[in-house]
Amino acid sequence: MTKGFHKKPSKRIPAKRRYKIEKKVRDHNRKLKKKTTARNKRKDPGIPNSLPFKEQILNEIQEHKKIAEEIKQVQKMQMKKNRQAKLQESDEDKRKRDFEALLKNAEKRAADFENKTTVEEYLITENSISTSNTKSFYKDVQKVIEASDIIIQVVDARDPLGTRCFEIEEIISKDYPDKKIILLMNKCDLVPKNNLIKWLQYLRNYFITIPFKASTQNQKQNLSTSKVNILYSSDELMKSSKCLGVDFLMKILNNYCHNKNVKTSITIGIVGFPNVGKSSVINSLKRTYVCNVGPTPGLTRSMQMVSLDKKIKLIDSPGIVFAKNLDNQSSSSSSSSSILALRNAINIDKLSDPILPVQAILNRVNAIDLIRIYGLTEFNTVQEFLSLIAKRFGKIVKGGRLDLESSAKKVLHDWNCGKLKYYTIPPENMDSTIDVKFVNEISKEFDLNQMTYEQMMDENLQQFQNTPIDDTFAIKPLVTKIQMTTATDDVCMMEQQQTQTNPSTSRTAVTSSDDVEMKEVSGMQLNKNIRTQFKKVKKQRKKDAKLSNQLEQINLQEDYDFDDYF
């Protein structure tokens, strides 16, 4: 027989039982909560009888309570009087009181706002850079100034006055008078030597000015440097990728540490306009790729600390532009954005109107030179010039239309990358407010006389002082002489170099260049080179003595034994 089907018991609970269980759980939790709160609250045991001076302590506690009650009573009375005075006050008095309070509040808020925007109102806020970024950049620069002992302001040798930040100099002189400023003229290879000398003569009246050429090598380590003086360097050395001016700058910094008895370390802040080469200077001093560099401005977004050695630390800062730098130089033909674009202070690809800076270039440059450089026909307006550039380089968009904006960006790119070479002429009239004592005091602190600063600067300046500047294409700052080598010129130069250099004579050429460098160096470097040459001579003498001893041991009269050598 089969077993019958047995029904499983249902798991359904009546609602009455469920509500009863929930109620018991709530009561249980409530009891537990009361117990925990009762345990946490501990009664004040009071002052024990064994404590000495118990009566005095109790009297002091009562006195404190009385004083607190009296203070509360006085506050209540004062609040009561104020309420009665407000009730008795007329409508006119209320209006006067409200107006005076409102006026004071408005004056206070206006003063706070002015204090906040004294510097921020001079910051340039272009479309490519947001307002928050410019404020954060300025805060980073301010932190760099506060943390630094020496501030190196990097300027472009092509336009030193245009890339010199006078606002930072004012802030340092007013708020931080103990901090020293050094002007570093970077990109000296892009200007003629006589123009570089004129600018050194002009800027030396304000601050210590050092010519510099940052390394342009693509490798990440062991960046090559040359100890040859920039003013004595050859054209081939200036066109090379080596760094120039490091030796003189390091001597100045080491002398400052020695004169100030710096036993720990000094911090050096690098400040300046965007894309003047601040990060490249740090990489050249470190001889390692430690900071990001590139042709686009604003690549450095925050401050960065780099240790050069045990005693010297460098701080990289983002570049900022103040509106005051553009007040005196902006004209009707070019706005502030065009000036910044020509200085490569803003990103060219994000310009709303790239044609306006090209108009500024045409206003300053002779049209014949541009025709010769780009191989164009005659033109009269900016649109004609850009249309010829578009046809020449194939800047054509959909529908066969000429892309004037991209051709304008190409011209600006050639301008900023050095294909269109330019330089500015220093002003003839010197500033009457120059403090000669201040400049002399700075030179004493850096011990420039022992560093052959006068030998480097004065003698070299006198050498080029009477040489006239080729001002055929020269114009006043912002832009000057224009040069550009075409593709055919480059090919001709390469052919000449190939015909001049030979594999057989390459070794002699290297030795001759070394001899030239030996003649050009002086001071400590000359002593070092003399020591290295003396070591080479000693090694050669040892080799000759060893060879002579071996030859003396050979006896020519004895019979030659073939078993010894075969």
C-alpha cells in the first residue's frame, strides 16, 4: 500500500502573536537603554572629608556661584534697559541707527574687498586660463617668494623689458626687503651679441644680470654644459644644444652662501612670465630632466621643489602675467591679448582672434622681409598676407576656402618658436630713480669682485661698446629684427658643412676646438685645466720610463732564442 500524502505545517504566524513579539522586543530594548545610560552617569562624589582645607574650598565654590549669579543679574538688567529704550525710541531714531549700522557694514565689506583684489585685479584672465587657475597660480608664486632666500627672475633675451615682471619686484622690495633678486637673461642664442651687451649694460643698473642659454637636448639625463663665457663663445657653440652660463651662476650662489655663513642650505625661487624658460633653467642646472618643459605656455601648474646639491634648493613656479605690464605697451593696433600672444604667454591654439596679433606683427615688420622669408608676392592688408600664406602652405578647408585662422596661427608659431627671429633695442634714457648704493651692496653680498664679474662684464662690454647694432629691421620693444632661413638656405648650409668637414680631419678639428676653449677660460677653471694637463704629462712620462726599462733589459749581443717567443 502506498503511504498517504501528509501536509506540511504552515509557517504562517497570526498577527496577534507577531504584534506581541514586537512589543516585547521594544520593551526589552528600552530596558537595556535605560541601564546603559544609568551606568554612564556617575554621581559627583563631592569633596572627601580627608581632603585638607575642605572648608576653604567649599567657601570659594560658594563665592564663585554668587559672582556668577550677580553677573547674570546685571546682564538681565542691561537687556531689560535695552528693550525699554527700543520701545521708547522713535521711528526717526530707528531709521538713523539702521542707516549708520548699514553704512559701517558697507564700508567694512568694501575695505575687505579692496584688500583681496589689490593684486588679483592685475591678473590676466584670458579664455584659455580660468579665473580660479590664475588666482591659484598667484598664490603659488607668493609661496615661492616667501620660502626663497634669493629670487631669480627669468626674462627673455629677445624682449627683456616686456617679460620683466615689475609687480613682483615691487612686492619683494616692499614686503621682503631682505630677499635678493637676480635677473637671468635666457635664450641668449636668439639675439646678436652686440644687442646682448647693450641689454646687459642697461639691466646691470637695476639688478645683477646674468646671460644664460638653457640646454635644448632631448635626453633625460647628463645634459651637457659648456664652461666657456657666453660673450666669448663662438657661433657654433651658441647654435649647439649645450647649456651656457651655468658656471658663473653657480659661482655667484656659492659665494653668497660663503659670505652669509650659510651652514644648512639656501632656497632659490625661479619666477617669471609664462614660457620664458624657468623649467629649462632648472633642468640645465640639475643636468637632469626633472621639470616638464614644452612650447605651450602654462605647462607648469604648481610649485615644485628640486634639490641641486646639499646647500642649494630650487623652487619652480607657474608663470603669471599682470595687467600693469600691458598698460604702457598696449596701443590701438594691438590689444593685451595680441601682446601676450607675441610673447607666447598664452596658448595660441585657444586664441579667439589670432589675426589681431598678426596685424601687430605687420605693423612692426617690413613687408619686404616677410615676402623674402615666405616667398610670397606683394600684399597690402592682413587678409591678403594670410591668404597668400594659406595658398603657399596649403591651409584650405572644406569647400576650397582659405583657412585664414590656421595660417595666422602658423605665423605666430614661427614667431614664438624662433623661426622668425627678432630682438628689441634697450631704451636710451635711463631711469633717474636708480639707487647706485643698493646695486653696490648687492654686488658686495655676492662677492662679485672676487668672481671676476667686472672682468666678465666690464671688459667684454667695452669690447663691444663701440660696435653698432644692425638696426635695419630694428624697432622699439616689443619686436625687432626679423630673420628666417628658408629650406634652400638650410640645404646650402648643410652642403657647405659637409665640404668643410672630412672624416680624416675630424680628430684635428676636435683638438683645435679644445685649445680655443682653453684660451677662453680664466680663473679657477684655468687652474683646473692646467692640473688635468699636468696629470696627462705625468702618465705619459711613466709610460715612457716603463718602455725604456724594458728596452734596457734586452741584450743585443746574446743569441736569439725562438723557443721563448714561438
